[in-house]
Amino acid sequence: MVLVAGLLSLTSSSSDSDEAKAARNLEPFREAVDDLAVAPGLRYKDTSFLGITENEITVTASGSQFGTTSSGRNSTGKDDNAEDVLRIGGKTFMRWHVDPSPREDVAAGEDAPPSEWMVGLDDGSDLTDEALARTIAPSELANVLAKALASLEKSPQVASESKTTAGQQPLSVNGTPALGIDTSAGRLLVTKKKPHRVLRLEAYDLREGLSDMKDQLENGEELTAPPKVTTGPLESGDGEGMDLTPILADAADKMFDTLVKYAAQLKDATDHGINFTMDSAGEMDCSSSGCTATQNFTGEVSSIARKERVTKGEVTAVMSATFSIDGKPAGQCTSPQRTFPVRGNSVSGTLQCSNPGAGPLYASVSARNKAQANARAQACSCKVTLSYPLRANTLIDASALAKVEAEKLANQAKSERDAAACANPHSFPSGTQVLLADGTTRAIEDIRIGDRVAASDPQVRPTATRPVTNTFTTEGDKDFTRLTLTTDQGPATVTATDNHPFWLADDQRWKNAGDLRVGDELHTPDGASVAVTEVRNQQDPQRTHDLTVDDLHTYYVLAGATPVLVHNSNCLNGKLSGPLPMGMNNKIASAYDDVKAGRIPSHDTYGGREHPWWAGSKEYRVPGRPETDRILEKELPNGVKVYGWTSTHYTKIQRFSAPHFPDSGWNY
């Protein structure tokens, strides 16, 4: 350490010869950061806690996070301690990646499914919070990196940038050739080839810095202090480095499907910090109307749970019961959620649930046993009583969320997915015929709000009719897929944008037109299906149209004379019809339309002092508002224009993004 101090003091007194050295080429890094700023999501893979804990976490553009944390593998290569993590709406949930105590039997040689989501699984540990704090949204990381790059203007390349941390050349990340640059946020590595994308951000190795200084001394060169991370996700020193994988548009669907699936599971989330003990005096009553389980319980609330999660002095509990009658399975039941008061660190109460479906089995077993008892009684001329076991296995959990809270988080995940989908609208060319409620057809461009069309929920209900609540027209869509189908009238075709979802009758799921394959079967109104015989991708810019259909959000388009089921568009169109985004006022929303239409001239160019990524953007004043309110327009290297707004004179810049502003350029 004495040597380090001496070397650093030499650095501070050395002469400045930077101007004699070649400046860095920052352009590849800027391009990668620009691309990161508009990515729908970003996957981080990093290590923390001295390399023991591994994290793989995906974060959406809106900041929702999900992934897995693990702490080492056993002799078979499996991680027995891996935990899944989900953070949405400001709340963090965890679960065991492989349930150590599954409620159902697991086949030999197979892993158990994940456990239910929980809060409080990591009470007393900061590792998960630290990992989530490092994995910031792509636009936030882009802003950090843009500031770090801006501070390197006209500065020279340092020796360590041409080497990996092991001193090997050339630079690469997981086999991908890379370019590297030392910044205040860490060493940033991007793809060497275009299009440039971020690959990795890593902390500096002090040993490497000392080695460079030793080489400088031996070569009589000017001494430079080892680089240090002073900003960004690695500033805390908790992580060694992180691999970065931007989630591009073609992978965003899978990311959002996972987020929506996880959020939907939160209705069953439990609180690990509240433990219940069941009274042995539980009851089970059965009749021909079904079986009912009643269970008394007491519970202990941990100090962390009471401090951080118990609201209004109450906890919410729910009971599940599994019935058996005479050794035969008799179904399950789940009680409604109920709240119970907490006294000190204790809680107690009674829960009850019923399963009417157990009634027929009980009646059958009861009748059989009565008949057997009567037969034996007649044979022996004595009184005979036959018994049969009734059993209810009960389990009581503390609910992590009230029903309304769980629904709110599930809807938030769906909104994020819909917002991303709206940035890449799907639709049909003019002339595509739509099946109406009365069995006739009409060209999609002639459909109007209020018209009733045929629609279906293919997994629940037969064909129904629903009104159209919105219509869309898009200019210049160019990526199309033409499908050829086998119908009763012979081969027929239908053309859609390559990302328009069709319902697969055989797989029971939605699949984009461009991803369909020969042999896939599409759904028709009568419940039958027609097979795809050819899939041909085409590029031909033309006007396209789409609909929003109330409730079922589907409609039928015709291939020849045969209707096939497609998904509608859930995007908003034009001015906002719902609540404004937080912090936005009506004048900003209206001014956005005027800027897009060219009715408001740009008055200046933003310098980027507060937010370097936005540097060079056109500034627009908002009529009728103070100088603090501005709209920004930035043109990306690929020609796409994106829009932002501020009501705090650049303290914070927010996006005009889908679904409120589907034409604002984000997620292009």
C-alpha cells in the first residue's frame, strides 16, 4: 500500500502530455449506448459477494425485473440453492427455483417445479437487494454510460483498454470480438463489428492497474493512476462485472410473456416471515352436498415482517385443504382471503373452506357402507357399525398480497407487454375481408367504430359477436407474410404483417404470421381448422389497417371464403383517452401532437448537460406553460426520431412512449 501511495503522488506531479496523444474513437461506444437506450429490455449476468453469488436478471424498459440468483452448484452440477426473483410495482418477490418441499409428488429423475412466490424469503440478507440495485433499466444505464463517455472527449486511450483483464489480446466477450474503453462507470466493452451493441461492463482489477504502473516505471513512461469506478451500477463495489445483452424487438415477446406469467402467479404469493401452527382440533364434515374443513390456527410474525409488511396491524391468511374419503381422493378447496389482527408478534383465528365436488363420492361411499352394514346385521341378527376414514390435509399461508393488489401487479405486467407491442403495430393490407356479426364480410378499411364483428375466445367460448371500439391505419408497413391455406374451396391466401398473431388450433396458442410453418393449423368459426401449406415473406411498403374489438380482443379475417381467427390491437390511437402519465399535463400531451404535425417550430438545440444521451436534440417550447416544460426530438443514427418531455427543466427527461403515444419512435 505504501508503494501505491507513492505512485499516485508521482502521478499528481507529472506533466500533462495528453494533447500529444491520439484521442479515443468514441463513436462505436456511442452507437452501442444509443441502441441500449431504446431497447425494450436488458439481460444482466454478473457475480457478486466475492464471486460466490451468480445473478441473471432481466429488466424491462419500465424497470420491472425478473431472473435467478444462485450461490454455487453441487457435485451433479445443479444449484440446490437457486432462487427466482421478481420485482414489479416496487415490490420484491422470491421463490425456490426447485421447490425443496413440493406439495405434489415428483417423478423419479425429475426436478420439482418452482415453489410459490414469497416475500421475506431473504429477510436479513442484502444480497438480492444489491443485485437488483445494480440491474437498472436500459435507458438509465444508457444515461450513465453517455455521461461517462462525454467526460472522455479528447482524452487519450490508456494501455489497459487494449487488453482483457487477463492481459490477453484481442478483446472478446464470450467469444465475440470486442472494443473496450475505460470509463468512470467501469470498463465498457461493445461489439467490434457493426451494429455496435453493449457486451459487458466490468470493474477494474487493482492488480492489473499496479501491473500497468510497474510497466510504466520500467519503461520510463509517465505514471497514471489505476482507473476507479466512481459512478453507475458497479460503484458500490458489490459486483465484479456484468455481461450485458440488450433484448431486441424479436426477443421482447418472450421477455414480456415471462413477466406476465410471473405476475399472474402473485395471487398465490405468501409471506415467509409469518409462520402458522394449526390446532390439532381441526374439523372435517361431509354430506352429499360436499365436504367442509374448519381449522383453528396461531401464528408468529417476525420482527422484519411486522416492521416492513404488516399494514394496519393485520395479516391476510388463506387456507387450502385436500380431502380424501375412504382412502380415495375427494378434491381440494381454498378459503377466501381473511384478515386477522396482530397482537404483539402473534396472530390467531379460524379459516374454513368447502368442496361441493366431494359430495357424490361421500354419498357413494356412505351408501355402500350402509348396505354392507345392513347385510352383516341381518346375517348376525345384531347391530353392525362400519366406519370409513375422512381426512383433510390443511395448509395455512399468510398472503403476501390482497386480491386487489395482485390484480394491479398482473395488470401492470400486461400493460408493459401491450406498450411494447404497440411500438411495433401489426395489421392487414387494404382489401382484407373481415367477418361481421351477421355472417357477411367487409373490407377492413371500411370497418367503423361500433360495427359488430364475429369474435372468439378459442379456449373458453364458441364464436360470439362484439363491437369494434377502435380502428387503426398505418402508413408504410413493409414486412408482410402471405399464408396459403387448404380450404374446402381449394387453396386460399391471406396476407398480414409478419408480426400479426394467428391462433394455432393444434397448439392452442398465438403465433405471429412470420413464425408460422407448413402444417400449422389455424382456427375457424365452427371450431374446425385449416392447414398452412405455404409461408412466403414479402417486402412491399403499403397502407395497413387493424381493429380493437371489445372484450374478446379477436376477430376473423378471410382466406378466400374461409375465416381464420386473429388477434386485435390493444393500442391507443391519437390523443390520450385515459389518465395522463404521472407528471404530464394536458398541454404537454397536446403540444406533442403539434410538434409531430410541424405546427410548433424548434427554438433551440439541447446541450445535454444534465442528460448527455439527449445532447443535440431539438427543443420545443410548450405553449401556455412555463419555461420548465419542454419537448425534445432526437434523431437516431438509423433515421428514427424519438421524443421526450420534461416539466422540471431537464432535471428529469421522460419518454413519450406507447401505449399512450404509439408513434413516438421508441422500441423501433
